[in-house]
Amino acid sequence: MAEEQIRAGGTPFLSSAGTTPTTLIEGEKTEITRFRMFITPEVLAEISNLRTEVNALKATVSEIKTEPEGAKRDLTEEIRVVEVKEMTIEEARPLVEEFLRKYLEENKQVYPSDVADELGLKYELVKEIFDILEKEDRLKKRGG
Amino acid sequence: MSKPFLTYHTNENDAISGERIVLEARKLSKPTAISDKTSRHGAQRVKADKAEAWIERAYVAGTRKF
């Protein structure tokens, strides 16, 4: 409305004393009822640009708020690639024992598949080492 | 893919059941959530093509330390 007034060569005052000011920018409303403001077309153009920028920022914030769910979904769909190393029992056993020593300090139980995946070893190899460790009483089957 | 420590059951409707089942497959589907009106706990199902699965037991620390 003010812009039209200015374009039409009308009064450059947006609002006169004693009248309710026109809200140009949405936001917190104040209790001020009396003010005089001179707004040039440049200022109005700037306000319009700012309004566009605010809307763009609102859209970005909305996107960011929904992003964690999307990121979580992507992570669950992601496949972890384990490159299996070719090793003999003699080579792999110290690695497995070291892993188990630390792992069993923090966890009550361990599955061979966890070790195979973590160390990138063949499942059969880890199972064989578990069988040896079980015979040596270093490991035992849970509930067994 | 065959593993010497496994016992293979290859007939239709042969089933295995365990706390943890390890599954290796050439192709694995995305999980599908299964629920009906009576089930209290939901489950998920995956389909695996050219697959083998086995039951895995958990191990705990034995009497001898590492």
C-alpha cells in the first residue's frame, strides 16, 4: 500500500500520527501506536528482498530439521564393506586374542561374527580359533 | 559358500531358530516390518537369495585368562 502511494506520487509517509501503523514485516508486534516513517522505494525494495531471504532461510531451517531422520535412514541402508584378509590361524590368533581381551572387558559375551566383522577375518577362521580357545578354557559357550 | 562346520538342511520348510542367526547371501532385501492386530511385538523380515544361515552361540570368558 505504501509502495503504491509513493509510486502514485502520494504522501511519502507510511503512517500518520494517531493511526495504526501498517505491518510491513511480520514478527513481534509492539505497543507503539504513534510514529512517522519515511520510506523510499529503495528501502521498500530492500524490505522485499529481506522478506524473500527470510522465506528462503525458513525453508532451509525446515529442511535441516527433517534431515536427521533422512540421514539415519541412509545409514541403516548403507552396507558396510569388510575386506576379508587371508590369514593363517597362527597369524590370526594373536589378533583375535587381543581383540577378545579388550572386548570382554566391556562386554559380557561375544559372537564369532562380531570378531570376524571387526577384524576383517574369514568367519570359518574365527570359528576355528574360538573352538581352540574353548578347548583351552579361555572361552566357553554361554549357558553351556 | 559351504562351510565345513555347518549341517545343511535344504528342504522346503526346514527351519532354524536361535537367539542370533548369521545369514550370508548373494542378495538381501530391505527389512519389512511385520505386524498384525494380535502381536504385541513387531518383527522384521528379510528375503535372501542364494543364501545360507546358521545359528550362532555367544561365548563368555573362560576360567583361564588371555
